[in-house]
Amino acid sequence: MMDLNNLTITWLALPLLVGFGIYLFPRVDRPFATLAALGSIVYGGSAIARAEPLTLTLLNNFGVSLLVDSLSGFFILTNGFVTAAVILYCWGSDRKTFFYTQLLVLHGSINAIFLCTDLMSVYVALEVISIAAFSLIAYPRSDRAIWIALRYLFVSNTAMLFYLIGAVLVYKANTSFYFEGIQNAPPEAIALILLGLLVKGGVFISGLWLPLTHGEAATPVSAMLSGVVVKAGLFPLVRCALLVPDLDPLIRLLGVATALLGVSYAVLERDSKRLLAYSTISQVGFVLAAPPVAGFYALSHGLAKAALFLGVGSLPGRDLRTLRTLKLAPWLGGAIAIAALSICGAPPLGGFGAKTLTLDTLLPWQVIPLNVAAVGTVIALSKLIFLPWNPYFAALKLPFQGAEDASIQASHSGDLGADAAVLSPAAGSTVAAATSAPAPGVGLWLALPFLLGGLAIANGFYPQAYGLSSFLKLAVTLGIGWGIYGLLPRSLPLQLPRTVENLDHLIGAMSLGLVILFWMVMP
Amino acid sequence: MLEACVFATILFGFFGSVLKGNLAMKIIAMDVMSTGAIAYYVLIASRGGRLTPILDEVVAGEAYADPVPQAVILTAIVIGFSIQALMLVSVMKLARDNPTLETSAIEQSNRP
């Protein structure tokens, strides 16, 4: 019988060992990779079940310190589920062992983040995550993939340099790198560390690098990035908020601001994958808004968002205007709708319990803005729920919608070449993409039920959510959201500019963020 | 004084990575910034003294440098170096189709 400490360390090293091991034995890459991910599911589940937290200090005072409690359990469970689903999704594809190696290295370093309680281990793990995510994004080797990956690495490495400077200031004040030391650290140290974590976690304006990266990466990679990689930046923030009570109000405020920013972008977005990426930003806000219950929300969001990315990635095209005129396979459209409903907070899925629990744990000043954000989430995700996968939705014609859809439909039914002038250049390119999009493979059949089943099981974590008041609240939120969705014209004339997503602006915004954070943490 | 020089290095690197238009220059500027961060660790390690912290024969009254930031920054140097290498390789790949490496041009051609 191995004791718990050794078990934890073995489990922590397992994905890395398997990851490099399968590189030597490429024939067994997928089964072993799945086993490593399943190991994390088991470990995460047992960490939630175990009541008392486990603290580990390796070596001595200056060594690495680890903490396993139910919060880390939920995050580890998310990581295990999403990684396993991504491997299953890729099962039928012709991706090489290199891909799975990087995936497992990413998985292992994210696991490490969820245990660490000192700044330096978090730094090392975050940088390994950057490198592994870079290799995954750049895997197709096309110019665009390399540029997106390079942009991601550049932004995150610059942010981590700020973090590194903050970490040494904490060391200077405490002669240790433990999270608790942040309490005695000068305000500039806190601002620098927060900036690094906010950029990695995709929070507020420092998270605006996220839509392009998550939208343009390959389908399984975006599922991984949106499902768990952003949580690697969030977890240290949540942990700090719990360990250092002074930071708690600031983190909550950032959460609310992020939730509102994300939904306002998501409501106006026409591209399905970018819509999901903006929705990730807003959900990140919900996770931060209530640090004590962040784990459960992160789990339900991670599962649902990974399922959405895998499902939407298999649709024939990305422009929502084009998608609305096609006829989708009912099982695919249905799976997307279920995952989207979970993020909106509908029972009997994990999202219902998570949203109820989060909204119940809010401070009074947070309640109104977060409920507004919840309604905004419903409006944004309705675009995916009401895709024409079921005959009723296809026949559904809402006000303002008829004329535009008819024109697109006409150009579809007619000869594409002759009608090309009718279509805008953007719509034309989506049609071209639609013909070349690969058919959903067998992997999707494995991954989607796995993730949706996980969501259904996650529903059991908070049975207290089933009460009259939460049902009423949900009915009002859904009612208002769907009402506004029905009344809004299908393609809003307003498009938010994308200039802020330029690399220069992203890096420049960091200096701005640093000044604002410094001003906020000043005692 | 030394601290001011270190911060100047960090700031020069940061503004270089914002203001330079050429992608390769941006990456070099980021390396300058990381050099500044590393120098700051070394500076903080030498608060108490400058002697190499190796336990040899104990020299009485000599002040040793703090070994912890030095050990920690070694890891960061290795990580920074590998990230630099990865980025420069991608720049080489990108240079094939964008010989000028103007960031705005690359951004324009790779936008959805």
C-alpha cells in the first residue's frame, strides 16, 4: 500500500513519463495517453471525496509545496475529462505521436499547477504549458498556425516576465516564494503577479488575445485551450484569493468585469468559434466571481466548452449566417444544444448546479451584474441552441430575420458560380470552407457522449440546487434571454473593431493593465 | 543605482517589443527584457553579500550571496532560452513567405 504522498508524486509524474514513453513506442500512443488521462480523473475524484486537504512540502523550507483539496480535485477532474475526450476525438485522425506527447506534457503541467502553492513552481509549470500549447497550435505547420502560435507564446512570455519580477519582490519581502507571502509583499509585486496570471487566464482586457488563438487553432486544440489551459491561469488566482483575504474583493471585481466584457463581445459575434472563445472569457469571469466555489464552475464549464468546440468544429462552416441556412445532423445539433444549455445553466446538467451555487455565493454588490451576464450568456449561446438541427427550429422564422435569410438561401439553392456576386466575400469564403470541411469522424462519436455524460454526472455534486427558487430564477433568465434573442435582428449591423487584438496593442495593454492593477492594490 | 539600471533594461526591452515593427526585433527586445529580469534576481540575491554561496572552507566574516534566487533564476534562464529558440525557429518559417517580417503585414495576411 503506497502512502498518499508517494501516490501524489507518482501521479504527478505519470503523464510526463507516459508522454515521453509513447514517443519511443508510437504504436501504443493513444491507449496509453487515454490511460494517463483516466488516471487524472480517478485522482481528481478521490481528491474531492477525501474530506481533509493534503499538504506536501518537498525537500525543506525552500522546496516545492503542494496542496491537494477538493478545489484542486475539481480542476484536476476537468483536466482529466477534457484531455481524455480530446484524445478520443483524435483517435481516427492521422495525427502523429508527437501530438499526443505534447498533449500529455500539457496535461501533466496543468495538473502540477492545480497542486502548487508556491510562485516558482507555478511559474515553471505555466511556462511548460506555454511551450506545449505552442507546439499543439503550430502542429499543422501552416503559416497561419505558426503565426497564431507565435503570437500566443509572445504574449504569454511577456506576461510571465512581469510575473517573474513580481515573484522576486515577494521573495525579497518574505525570503520564500509561498503564496501566503503575498500578504506582506509591496503593492507593485502584487500588481506584477496578478498581471501575469490575468493574461494567462484570459481575464478582462488582458484576455483579448484569446479569441483569435482559440478561434483559429485546430478543433481539438481549441477544446483543450478553452477547456483547461485558461484554468491554469485562473487556479493560482483563486488559490491566492482564498489564502490571502485582502485579494478576495479585487479578484471578485475582476471576475464580474470579465463576465460582462465577454458576453458583450459574444452577443455581437457572427463567427461560431469566436463566439465560443468570447463565451470562455465571460465564463472565466463567473469562475473568479465566487472563489470558494470556483472548482465546480470550472468543471462544468470545461466539460461543456470542450464539447461545444468539438461539436462546432465538425459543422460545415463557421459563419453563423451560413450555418442557419443549412440542415444539420440532428444528433450533432442536439449535442451542441445540450452543451450550450449547460453553460446557460439548465438542468439536469452540471451547469445548473454550478451556476446556482455560484450565484448563491455572491456578495450583494455582485448579484445584479452577474445576473445580467447570465442573461447575456443565454442570448449569445442561443445562436447555437437554435441552429436548424431540428425541423421545428428550421421552420422557425423570427421577426427581422426573413429577408436576409431568404437571400442567402436563394444564393445557396441557385448556381453558386452565378450567384457569387450576391454573397459578400466573407460568406463566399465560408461556402468554400464548407465544401472542404472534413466529415465528423468516429472520434466525435466517442468524445461527445463522454463529455456530456461527465456533465450529467457532475450534476450530482450539488443536489441542493434543485429548489423552487433556482428553477424560477433559471426560468426568468432563460425567458428574458430568449425573448431578447428573438427580438434582435439576426445579424447586427454593429461589429466591434478587432484592432485591439493586434499584437502591439495586446502587449501595450499590459502596461496599461499594470498601472490600473497597481492603482487598485494600493492600500 | 544598479537597481535603476536593471529597471531601465526591463523598460527598454518592453518598449522595444511594443514599438519595433519587425518581428525578429520584437523577439530580441523581449530577450533584453528577460535579461533585465534575470539581472534583478541576481541583484536581489546579492543583498546580503557577494561571495559565491558554496560551502568550502568557512571564511569568517564574509557575507555570502543568497543562493535561492540564483538557483531559481537558472531555471528561468533555461526556460527563456528554449522559448527564444522556439520563437526564432517560427520566425524563420514565417520569413519564407513574409521576407520583410513586418508584424502588421503578417497579421493582415493571417486574419480570418
